[in-house]
Amino acid sequence: MRPAKNSATRVLLASLIGTTIEFFDFYIYATAAVLVFPKLFFPSSDPTSATLQSLATFALAFFARPVGAALFGHFGDRIGRKATLVAALMTMGPSTVAIGLLPTYASIGIMAPILLALFRFGQGLGLGGEWGGAVLLATENAPPGKRAWYGMFPQLGAPIGFLLSTGTFLLLSNTLSDEQFFNFGWRIPFVASAILVFVGLYVRLKIEETPDFIDAMQKNERVKMPMHDVIFKNTRILFFGTIAATTTFVIFYLMTVFCLSWGTSVLHYSRSTFLLAQMVGVLFFAIGIPIAGLLADKYGRGNILIGATAIIFLFGLVFAPLFSTGSLFLTIVFLSIGLLLMGFTYGPLGAALAEVFPTAVRYTGASLTFTLAGILGASLAPYLATSLATQYGLEYVGYYLSTCALLSLLGFIKVRRLMQD
């Protein structure tokens, strides 16, 4: 028997609040990986080496994401979106809280970075299953002609989560001394995330299964091994979809993690000043997502994604001149432009990746594509950008971004015909 239909408000709230929580957890790690972990979880004899090692643990979660995509995607396509979404939330939440309770390198030595890496892997595992389910919850409940609009709601969780995490660290930085911040203050957002997890769990337990999955069950369309079908029967879509989604990760993590590190260490902005500048930029990120969702339903997902990626290519060519001026105002303009472009690519991306895969393997296919793009585009972006800027100059970071944009343009062109424009 078909369950009661989900209300639009309940669907959009459940998809938004879950990804907000997940990205809040994820971003507090990204911020701490730059500001805290190099000093507390790695040997302090070489600060540059400690920062690079910390960024390596940041990258680890992106390699855990495909494992999460395979694991949660399998159950999402076999037993349903709702139960799998709850399980994904309960995987990432405890991992985040555990990081906030870890002893430091000074207390337990080498076990500190090992445990940090272990729980960071747990974060990535949960997020690997979270994103795809949230997008499907929204898009598979969308009325005709509004798939991109519904699909952008879980995407809004990214800027909201970032604003919450950055705002939390900014508040702590301004209310605590440096000694207090490094002694206990940085732990507060990690431990407090437990409250958000319980809120998200409550909301998701109230939703019903999506109509598309119910139809697939009734028509006996489910496959025994969704991952096998994605890899061997949808190989071309998986490959080009991954390439297409790569640049949206590259530009975001350059504008956030890399720029925070470079801005505070090389350009000598204070931590609080640069975090405020990034928060302004993220507001433009948040604005770009719904605008792109509306345009994508009107003009086609493929057209909007291709156009935005082409502009990112041009932005890469002026990356260094805009970011190296030393002017706070121009730095804010630089961050705002880059993150607005991120919003234009990120807004329609969920709907685009979901609709190119058949319903029976959609959870696995969309999740795996998104997570593989994360490996290519985000896991090593801060590390590579730091290495390029240090050895060759800041302009090579821009060339790196432009090269990725060209590859993503090829990917979008190849999969555009499968999008329901």
C-alpha cells in the first residue's frame, strides 16, 4: 500500500536540515584543519609540514566518500531512501563528536593523529551516503518542471553549514583568548553538533518514502547489486559525470580552505578578519544556488552548468591578480565572485546528477559520481594549491582551476543530452 504523500514543506526541510548538519560537521573540520590541528595533533618542529599533514587528514574523508556511496547507495537503492538517510546521519554525527573529545599529540603522541584520521574517515563515510539520499528525497518528490528548484534545497545546506561553522569559530576566536581557544574552545562546535544530529534525526523519521522508489519496488525494478550496474552498465555516465562535477569542488575548496590558509599565513590577515571576509563570500554562494535552480528549470540544467563552468575558466585566469592585492575590499570581492560562481554550478548539480541515472541505481550512481568528483576536485585541492603557490607562484593556482574547468566543460557536454532539460 502506498504511504501518505510527503508535504513539500516536510520534504524540503528534511533534505535541507540534514545536509546543513552534515556540512556543518564537515566544515568545522576543514576550518580546524587549518587553524587548530597543525598545532595540536602533529609535531610542532616544522609548522609547514604540520599544516600539510593536517590537510592530508582533511583529504582522507574524500577517499572515504566512495566507500560510503557504495555502502549507503546499495541500501538506498535496495531498501529505500528514508532508512538509509537516517543511517548516514548517524554515521557522521558520532564521528564528529569523537573528534571534539580526542586527546592531543602532547598527551598521547602518535595515536592522536591516527585517531583523528580514523574519525575523519567516519565523517567522509557518512557524507558519502548523505548527499545522494538528500538530493533524491527532494527531486523524487518534486512536481513537474521544478526538479532543479527542489534539488537545490539540499545544496543550500552547504553554505548554511559553512556559515554556521565559520560563525561558530569566529565567535569563539573573539570571545576566548588564544590559550583558551586551543585548550578547549575549538572542541565546542564538534561536541555541540550532537544537538543538531538529534534535530535532523527527528525530522527525517517523520518523512515517508519517495514516490519514485515505491514505483520501482512495485514494478520489481530493483537490482541485486546497484554498484555493479553503475560501474559496468552506466560506465560512460559515471566517468563523464565525475569529470563534470569536479570543478565545483575545486573552486569551493580553493576559495575556502586554501584561501584561509594563504590569507592568514602569507597575506597576513588576522584569523577573524579573513573568516568574516569568507562569510560575506559564502552569502553570495547561498544566493547563487536558488538563482541557478530557477534558471536551470527554465533554460535547462546542462546549459546553466556549462555556462557557469565557462565563466569559472575565465575566473581562474584572474585568480592571482585579484587575490594578491593586499586590499581587504578587493579580497572580499574576489571571494564573493568565486563563491557566487560556485553557487551557479552547485545549485543545479544535484538534480543533474540524479536524473542521468535510472531509478533502480540512482542513489548509488548519483552518490558515487559526486564522491568521485570530490576525490578529484576537493581532496587534494588545498594541498596542491599550497604546493603550487609556494613553488611557482599564486598564478599557478588559477591555472589549476582553469584546467579543471576545461575538463568539466567536456564532461557536461557529454552528459547534457541525458539531463531532462
